[in-house]
Amino acid sequence: MINHNKKYDYKKLSRIDGAQRLYKTPGGDKVPSVTTILSKTGDNSGLIAWRKRVGNVEANRISKESTGLGTLVHTHVENYLLGKDRPAGKNLVHEMATKMADKIINEGLPQVTEVWGMEVQLYFPGLYAGTTDLVGMYDGVPAIMDHKTSKALKKPEWMEDYFIQTCAYALAHNELYDTDIKKGVLFMTTRDDKYKTYIIEGNDFKLYTDKWLDRVETFYNG
């Protein structure tokens, strides 16, 4: 069983959902989420073109289905880590979520040597906030970890915002808890029964951290 170490006193933030997602920090600031900043400063032309191609009704249906499946996979993994019963269900979505979560549990989590927190809410004072799936030790090294679901494995160049996201959370954790996390890990599980662990460290971590800081500057100057 993975060792749980409540090393840090992680605070709960108030989330405000509206035109853009905001978090209220303990200091009273209302700051945008990491995903909001990435959405507002990224190239959304592909998403816009897809919505035009399939129509808003179908696009909304697909998005809702993907979100529901992703949430269910997250619950499976979190319950496993907590030693709780995993969600039961025999319909297609439940069966798919079970198989996808099994991939993360069997191929990704064995390298997680310690858990500090799950669904950890982090913020960088005055700038941004967000929630990461998992913080702890991966192969004995402090890391920010997230699980992602997809229809199929993505090329690394299509994963840039995911990589940037882990760096944003690492910066916030380092600022709040005086850590030196320089590693991000993504557990990617797919509907077509594939799995891949993406690791962001070294020069890649610096690259995506710099890109994140550029995106934050663009957001606030835009």
C-alpha cells in the first residue's frame, strides 16, 4: 500500500464558477484558475473549428460525456489510494472507467512512493489558483501528478497545456510550502486501452515553467 504522509497543511479554497473560474484565497484575493488562464491565452482555433464541424449540440454532448467519464476515472483512482471501495456499475461508461482507471493503478501508481495530498488546491498569491490530483513522491522525487483521460494517446506537442499546468502547480506549491518541486507526472489513460506516463523534469520543466509565466503575463496584460 502507498504510504500517506500528511506533510503539509493543505488549505481548502472557495471556488467561484462563472464566466471564468475563480478561486478565493485565504488572503481574500479572487484569482483566476490555471485552466482559465490557459484557455484565455491559448490557440483555440482547433476547438472552434471542431465545434463548427459537429455543431454545438453534439459538441456539448461529447464534452459532457468526456467530463463524466474523466470524473469517474478520478474517483476510481482516488478511492483506490484511500483504500475505499471503487465505484460499482455495469453500464458501458462504468465499465470503460474501470478499465481506464486500472491502467493508471497498475502502470502509473506503482512508481508513486508517497502521497502528501489528493485533490490539493494550490494558489500563487495574487496571480492564480487551481487543483491538482496528487502531490507526493514519484520514484522517490517530489512531484505534482495529474491523471488525464483521452480517446487515444496524444502526441507530446498536443499535450503542452497539460505540461504547463503541472509546472504552474509546482510553482504554487513551492511558493506556499517552501518546497523545491521540479517534476511533473501525467498518467494518461485512453478509451482504446492504451496508457502512457509523461514526465516533465530537467530542461523540459524549465521550458514549460517559462511558457507558463509568459501566459500569465499575457493574461494580465491582455
